[in-house]
Amino acid sequence: MHAGVRRGGTLIRCSGRGVTVVPRGGPAVPVVSYAERPVLDVRATILHLGPDALRARLHLPSWHRPGSGPLPVLLDPYGGAGAQRVTAETDAKTLVSQWFAEHGFAVLVADGRGTQVRGPDWERAVHGDLFGSVLDDQVTALHEAARRHSDLDLGRVGIRGWSFSGTLALLAVLRRPDVFHAAGAGAGVTDQRLYDAHWRERFLGHPEVHADRYEAASPLREAYRLTRPLLLLHGLADPKVPPVHTLRLSAALRAAGRPHELVLLPGAGHQPVGTSLTEEVLRPQVRFLRRHLAASAVTGHLGRETC
């Protein structure tokens, strides 16, 4: 058991079996955890990739054996400021990444420039350009991971995301179709002027002074570039990123004659995963990505048909 930490007069000790609280002058009290054990076992490897030692985690299907055949790759980042995906904990997002892996993907989660906990310079690297270096880092992480793991198939690469990473997924297939072959983009900001002013001005400055920065970070003007399969998703009750962002992008794509798929989710807010709508959010994505990236999974491995 660890020596523990003291909070006021109380000593808190943690071990693999749980937590013990030792009040000052009182007996030790075990704290029982009733947390449900996840149905998925996470099979992931922590990596440090490229010259910037990008922190990454590679999820493989539990049923995959090295050398048994190539796997399509799915990038599953967040990439934005104020959050990191690659940590020591197993949270809900980690389990979602493993869930996609069980459907036949090598899932790569990488934290690039702009994410937190690597110092001020790292976070400020996105000032003035929200997505340029972020997208570059995702490409670097992909190629470095494939160099180390020969089972990753660079001819079948997808990317998915929600909110910031939804916009990142859009820009990935618009700007780098040579790398990314399909994208699932949920609740992405497509017009930076229609997002929280206090948050966008922190990175892009005032829109009247730096209009070019706002234009460069908005995929609306690049809709005509789409040549890869794209799935758009948005909750119709999203108060953070209103559905108009995705609806305007869909209209721009149709005007440019660019086919795409659109899933609108009545009653869904900005974070529908973890609510009663979780399956309605994730199932369309996995079906879309498996269809376009030719992923295979062990039928029934997840308790029912996986597609």
C-alpha cells in the first residue's frame, strides 16, 4: 500500500484493492468502490512519437495478433486547448477508443501542439492558427506509429472527432486527402465567428482585426475540396455549437456537388456520449468507417453483430 496523502487531519491511502481513510485519532475505514467494471479490456500502448515526442496511445483489437494482417487506422484525437487525451487513467473516452478498435481498427490517440500539460510554449503554438500545426502533428504521429508497427495500413486511414476534433476531422480530409481516406465529424465549428468570443479571441484575436485568421480556421470556404467520404453528425439540442454549423457546411458541400452523409440527432446536446443517445451517436460512425475503410471484426466479439 502507498504511504498515502494527508488532507487536513485525515490520511488517505490507495492500493490496488481500493482506498483506506485514516481519520486522526480514529480507526482506519476502508472505502468500498461500487464502480462497475468495464466490459472492455483496454489493449493500448503508450508511445512518444516524432522529434517532438508527441504523447500518443495506440489501441489494438483484443483479438488481433502481430503479423496476422494489416489493420486500417483510425485517428481519434481531441487536439484542442484545455484537454489532453493521453493520460494514465482509463476514462470513458479511452473505452470508446478501445470500442472502435474492437471493430477492426488500430486506433491512434495523439496529443499535439496546443494541448495542455507540456508548458506555455507548447500551448501557445496554436496562437493565430488553430489547426495548422495540430493537423501536422496528427500526420506525424500517424507515420511514426506506422513505422514502429507494421500492421498499420497507411492505405486505409480514417479520423473521427467531436467539437474541436470534429473540425479537425473535417480539415483533415479537406486538406490532406493524400493521408486521410474518410472522416466522421461531429459538432464541428465551421464558422469561428459563431463560437464563444472569449475562447476564440484568446487564440485568434479580435475578428475585426484578424479576419484572415477566422477565415483560415473555418472549413466552409474549403467545402469544394472534398474528395473523400465524409460523415457529419450534430445534436439538434446542442447549446455549445449550434446545429447551424453543420447545416451550413452541408449546404456548402451540396452547392459544390460534394456527396456526404448527414446524421442529425434530435434531443442530443453537445456531449451525447454517456447519455441514452450514446448508441445513436457511435453506431453510425462505426458503420460508416468500416464501410469505407474495409475494416473487419470478429463477429459477435462484442456480444452482438458488430456492424
